Amino acid sequence: MFGLLDSSQPLQGGSRSAFTLLELLLVIAIIAVLAALLLPALAIGPLKSRQIACSNNLKQLALAASLYTADNEGRLAENSPASQGLALQVTNNWIMGNMRVRGEATNADLIRASKFFPYANNVSVFRCPADLTTMNGALEVRSYSMNSWLGGRSMEGENFARYRTFTRESELNAAGPARIWELADEDLFTIDDGYFLVTMNDFQPFASFPGARHGRSYGLDFGDGHAESISLRDPTSIPGNRITDRNQDWLRLKNLITVK
């Protein structure tokens, strides 16, 4: 009547219920390749977002500096090195606080006392989002320092007399506000007061070192309000290294400081 069903033949219209070992290995290999392609992109995402946030901070501080100047008859905010300034000068500085001093590095009240805080009234604006430096378990409150040639005449010593210092907005016209930077992201290795020292006579290249927290890039804001990200290309550009006056990263930073 009915013959026995040959179990070695597939059922008509049936479907396989499992992968073979070869197919499973192929799927795993494809997933591994896709993961290798996607993971770097996913890692870049947070880095890029922090870089954009840092640039926005610098733009807000550039605007705050401009508003402060407009409210103070064209005068730039005072900027004196703590080691050279008298008590009155330090009190009047654009920012107070030393990131190397316990009790000051994490003191947000020093940020609130900043000349710029009324115009950029958010403590977090003064710190790069990628700066995770802590003291006594708390995040330090500031990552940015001001160009030492702005806001005072402290650089007009014997070795620096060929170059201009700027204490008024009108003086920036000698170079053009778009090519003189105001604030820089500074490295934790050198940051202390709010004074970013640049020795135009090459006496001490990178006495203050830029905070290259964004894939060896650091941020600057400029007198016209824009911000730029600058990449460090020389492999010797590392905090603590002996850096020569031929270092291209040093020369590039110097070119945006002042004019003769």
C-alpha cells in the first residue's frame, strides 16, 4: 500500500531548522569584521563631541571678554602673572586661583569672581569637558589661561621690547583681532595661574604647554570671537620635553600671539 519514507531524503516543502557549523562560523566572522569597522567610529564620537563642547566654551569666553571690554571703556581684562603681580593686581586679574594650590584648584567661587563670569555665568564654561584633572577627589574648575601679551605690560622686559603688548581693544587693530588669540586650553603639567606664558625670544619654548586633550589638538579663541583647534604635529611636543625654538608647533603658536 504505502512504501516506507526514505529518511535520507528531505521533505518536500520542508525547511532546515539550524545553521551548519560552517555557516555559523561565517556569521561570526562577518560580525567581527563589522565590529572592527564600527568600534573606532563609536570611540571617535565622544572625543569629537568633547572637542566641539570645548570650542563652544572658548567662543563663550571670547564673547564674555568682548562684552567686558565694551563695559569698561575698551580696556581688556587685566592679566598679570601671580608671581609678579602685587596683591591689588592679582585681585583685579581676569581670573583668580592657582590650579596647583590646594583649596584653589577646585574652588568654584574663584570662577564666579572672574571678570568674565557676569557674561558667561556658568562655572563649567571655564573647564574643558575632556579635562578630568582632580585634586582631593574633586574636578579642578579651570582649564583655560590667557595670552600673556594681553591685559598687561608684563612682557615688555628687555628681551621682549620688539613686540607689542595689548591692554586696550583698539591696540589689537595693529595685528587684527582675528589673528591674536586670547585664551588657550592649557595642559595640566603647566597650568597654575590664569597667565599663559609665551616667550617670543625663544628663551623658554612652551613654558606654558597647550592642553592637547582632543587627539593631540588644543583650542584657542581669538579677539574677533572665533575659536580654532590646533593640532600638535611634532612628536617632540610633549609636556616636560626639552623643546627647541625650531619646533613647528611652537612656531605656529608664537605666530598667533602678537606682532612687532
